[in-house]
Amino acid sequence: MKRFFEEVFSIVISVVIALVIFWVVRTYLFYPFKVDGDSMKNTMLDGERFILNLRDSIDQSDIVVFPAPDGSGDEYVKRIIGVPGDTVEYKDDILYINGEAIDEPYLDSIKADYFARFPEDTTFTDDFTLEEITGQTTVPEGSYFVLGDNREVSHDSRYFGFIDADTVEGTTHFRYWPLDKIGSVQ
């Protein structure tokens, strides 16, 4: 009987250790999340699953997850366009950060789809300046300016302004579902 209790105790201890390790990893390092919606189409599709890195530094063009600014409890997935101190402008379908044209290769496939549907349109992203949208000329400290890749439907900083850097839950660079698309995401 003593041996039975030793085995049960050993199993319980192993399960507790595994749960603690899982909790630490999920709370402080990584966790899975599922895309809900089309704002990041074609980069990320509705229903796909990704690993969110909770410890990564945030740079321009990173994909981030943060709570919806409207307080609905939803999570938004968007791309960082402007970091603190940046000026942001869209003109003739070209993104300018601090006056320098920025290549956005992640938009190529969604732009092709858009222009196939609307061949009469000449731009995918309407012209704007940061000042026109937010009333500020640069991204303030502790904030980010974000856009969805599917500019046609994305509810992003063009509508709700800057997001607070402290609300960013993490970045994602790795898709794990569906299996045929497993790998890194740009």
C-alpha cells in the first residue's frame, strides 16, 4: 500500500509541475490565438491560428495583438505602421514614414485582388496624414499607429487613433494552423 501512495504522489507532483510550467509559458512567454475577421487578409485569414510572443520587442511592420479600443472585449490584430516619433503619410498609394517611402510587400496579393475587383480605382489606401487623422504630427511616446493589411475593411488607427503601447499583448511571427501554411509570417 505504501508503494501505491508513493506512485500516486509522484504522479500528482509531476502533474503539478507540468501545470506550473504551462502557466509560466502561457503567462510570460507565448500563447496561441485565433484570427477572427478579415482585417489582415491575405496575410492572416479568418480562423487561422498563430503563436503570440509576449516578450518580443515591437518594431515597425510587426503584427501585434491588443484589446479593441472600444472596450468591447474583442482583440484586434493589426500591423505597426508608426512608432513613437514617426510621421506617417499615405500619398498616391505609397506609405511614407518620416518622409521616406516604405515598401509594403505584404500588401501585394490583397492589392491585386482589390484592383481585379475595382479596376477603375487608382489607390488601395486613401491618402491621409497623421495630422489629418489624429491632430498630431508625430506618433506620441508610449503609442503606436496601426493599420490592417486589408485596408478596405480594417477598423484601425484611421478610425480610433493611436493605441497605447502598454495595451499591446504581443507580436506574432508564426502560424501553426492550418498545417499546410505552418511557418513564419511577415
